[in-house]
Amino acid sequence: MPLSVLILGSGSALPTLNSNQSAQLVETESELYLIDCGEGTQIELRRRKVRIQRINHIFISHLHGDHFFGLVGLMSTLHLLGRTKDLHIHAPKGLEEIIRIQFRDAGSHLSYQTFFHEMNGSNQLIHEDKNVQVRSLPLKHRIPTFGFLFKEQQKDRKLDPEALKEYKVPNFARKAISKGEDYTNEEGKVIANEKLSFPLEAPVQYAYCSDTAYSEELLQLLPEVELLYHESTFLEKDRERASKTYHSTAKDAARIANLSGAKKLLLGHFSNRYKSRESFLKEARPIFPDSYIAEEGERYIVGA
Ligand SMILES: [Zn+2]
């Protein structure tokens, strides 16, 4: 299964009947990772039939409510449904205290252990497992805020079944070939790995950047990702408001996508003041044609 991103919420500030606050689910073959957890996220996870107990890592970008007001509710639900697996939460300083007080004063003892991992700088390797590496990205907002860069781990080489048959490769030798080794047959003849396997596919990358003012500092750590989510809370006509609140316009997001060499841009974190989201595309596409609205309920394959 390729790396993909399910958009659970792409609105900002307050939840409305048409739009949820920030939340996304990064999916791999065996793990689910939640990014931000605005109010209502657990309902949206349910609506999208996500098996929530499979989430073991939650990444919170910053402590504005529209990015974490759903967390305590989700954690409570995980407990009520009998979770026993550990839960890891990666967030800036302060979240642990907020959450622990809520459960402490409710006299609740969760059925599982929670580990808070404090992020205090950008370009930190904040998580790694067999599927992905996750690094923190520098964002420019009113309070400490981090973006997330998900990089798929290098996969094994895919074997060429025709070639395996042709060179009579026994089963026990296949694992080593998938790791890149050559094969030596019974007569001592070496068959080059390239003859037995397909070329390696480069690992894909996904970057999540919300919330932030336009920031070229981000570009120093943002590689050429296959998929970039960059907030575009405002349109150019509200540029002054964007600057004051340390948010971006659709044009800013498109400039970052363009300068970073991203392949595709998803716009999100829209202010409720705008009736239509088409205007965001109108502003972004002249600068970066592969710009799209992060539609709630849509799943985007990274690299497709
Ligand atoms: Zn914010």
C-alpha cells in the first residue's frame, strides 16, 4: 500500500456544518499516524471507517485549539473502547500538562499508557519505524509551531519472477536478492542483482505545513516532496490580516510549493469568511499549476 493522506479537516478556527478543524491521517501498510486533532476528529475518523486503535502516534503541530481540541475526547474514547497499547504524542511543550490535568481532575485512569514527546526544534528526527521517518519543520507562527516531514523508508527491491525462473534461483536466496545482493549459483557463477530485480523506487515524501506565515526559512529544510500540504488561511485581498495573524495566503502557499520543487500542493486551513474555495485555486494556480483543495474525506496518494 502506498503512503497516503486522508483529510479529516481542512478548516480553521471554528468547526462549521461544512468544515472540520485541522486533522489528517497518514496511512501506510501497517500503521496509521494522526496529524493534528481538531474538535470533531473522532467523529470524522468514525465516518471514514478508520480503525482508531491502530493509531499509535499522534503529531500535534502547535497548541492553538483548532489543532488539538479533539485530542482529549479521542483519548477518552480509546480508553472506553478498552485500549491497552501505548499511545505516543509528539507535540510542543505544554500539551502534556493540559491533557494530564483534564484526566486527573476527572479522576480518570486511562487503560493504556501515554508517552508525550516534546518537540523543541526543527529538523529533529521525531519518530522512526519500519514504515516512515518523521522530521520537524520550522514554521513561523505566533506560538511555537512545527510542520512534519514524512519520508517513506526505503523498500526492498521487487524481484523479477521471470528472471528468477530463468536463473533457477532457489527460494532461500530470494530474501538476500531483495536486499540488493547478487546471487551465486551452484556452479559458482555470479548473477548480478540488476538481472534478478527491478530498479528501486525512490521513497516518497509528504510535508505538512500548518500554521505559518510565508517563510523562506522553511525552504532550507523542505526537500522536493511529492505532496505538500501548506496552509492558505487567507486570500491576497486579506493580506494584512494574514500578516497580523502569522498565516499565509493561497499565493504564499503556491510560492513555497514552487520554490521548494514540490510535485503537488494541497491547500487548507481555510478561513470561514470565504464562501467558495475556488478563489484559492484561482490565486494559487498561476504560480503553481498543480494546486488542489484539501477536500475533507478525500484520500491523496503521495506520489500519484
Ligand atoms: Zn494557529
